[in-house]
Amino acid sequence: MITTPLTPAQLDRVAVALTAAREQRQPIAPLTETTPELSIDDAYAIAQRLLAARVSAGARLVGHKIGLTSVAVQQQLGVSEPDYGALLDVMEIDNGATIDAADFIAPRVELELAFHLAHRLAGPGVRAEDVRLATESVQPAIELVDSRIADWRIRLADTVADNASSAGFVLGGRRCALDELDVTAVEVELWRGDEVVERGISSAVLGDPCASVAWLANALGPRGVTLEPGHVVLSGACTRMVAAAPGDVFRGDFGALGELRLAVAESH
């Protein structure tokens, strides 16, 4: 059984503060500064409270995201291990849609592969090969990340509590079975307008995105959570995060897997 150093009342207070930050678009100070005793287990307990509240309000769990899987992003944020968060139906953004930056605090985008699961994965003991057998298909994704922590001044416990800094996701391009491609060798380009701002390759994700999904299943197992058929799993970023500002038009090029787009409305 996982225990948390903070009391339930303390966990509730942090969850309320993060909810208010998201809803009011007003960031809060780093949790690791205001509550220095915050542990990683505390942070996941806070994230679970946030998820339960949103599901109770009508949102539906559709999958999970894995964050901090590449050395580049770990270095960008000053952390040293992956984390995970929940994906809700209300977080999905249509391919080619235009979002309003005012709906977020400090949005950023990154490219990754989305896994569509056909079979259940329950940790511990899940291997990359188990993920391959359980996967119906993969397809391109843009993850929209946002931090409810001021100025992205986050440590691992900050982003974990904040649903792994997730805010939205776009699915697009072509869905492809794993026997049709080398999932470790997908090269991607992130375009902003007519400029390539990031390049990456799927092997940046723990060496193999399937290993990343296996890590997730094994991390969820002790918390009594399994990956279910039909779930979407964002396997981790192939590129560093890029800030999204009003007027930006992003295009993710995944080569043979196709493209997807996300625009940010002009400011008024």
C-alpha cells in the first residue's frame, strides 16, 4: 500500500489550489517551495484527486500520457525521471483546430507517438514486447502542455501533482500497426509557420516508445490502475517543448505517418 506523508486535508488543499489555477488561468507558486515536504507519492495522490473531481464533473478518462521520457526534455525542466498523467475526453483537440492562448497559462507543444491499445496491460512485469502485442496501432500526436506552476519553475513533484503538466492533445496523420514500421525510428519535425523549430526521433523516448508504455503500466500497477483496451497512451515527446503564442501555426511532420496541425488564435 502506498502511503503519503501529507494528511488528506493537506492533499485536498493543494488539489483545490491547482484546480483554481487551471480554471482561473492564474498560476501558483511551486508546490515544492510552498510545501517542501511534498513527496512524489503525495503528488500522485493530488493528481488522483484532480482526476476524480473532473470525472465526477462529467469528463471521461480516455487514456494516459507519459512525460519526461527524453534526455532533452529532462534537461529542459531539470528533472531526472519520467512521470505520467491522465487524458480526458475534454482534453482532445481536433486536428487542424485553432485554440485560444487565453484559455491556458503558458502553453507549449511537443510531438510524440500515440498508442491505441487493443488489450489490457497490468503491471508490474510488463515488457516492451507485451506492449507490442497489446497495441492496435500508433499515430502522430501533438501534446499541448501547460503548467499551473508559475513560470514553469517545476521540479518532479510539481509536474506530477499537476497532471504531468498536460492540457490537451491532438491526434492526426495515419494510424499504423506496429508490424508496418520501426517504432524506434520515426523521424519528426515540428514546424511553426514556415520554420522548423524542432527535430526528433522516436528512439529519444527511453530508446523505444514501447518501453515507455511498459514503464507506465508498471508505474500504475502499484496504484491499482491498468491500461485498458481502447485507451490512448501518449508515449513521450520526441522533441523539446516549444512555447505556443497567439498567431502561431504548428505542423507536426511524421514522414510516412503523415502530418497534423494546431493553430493559436491571434490576440485581439
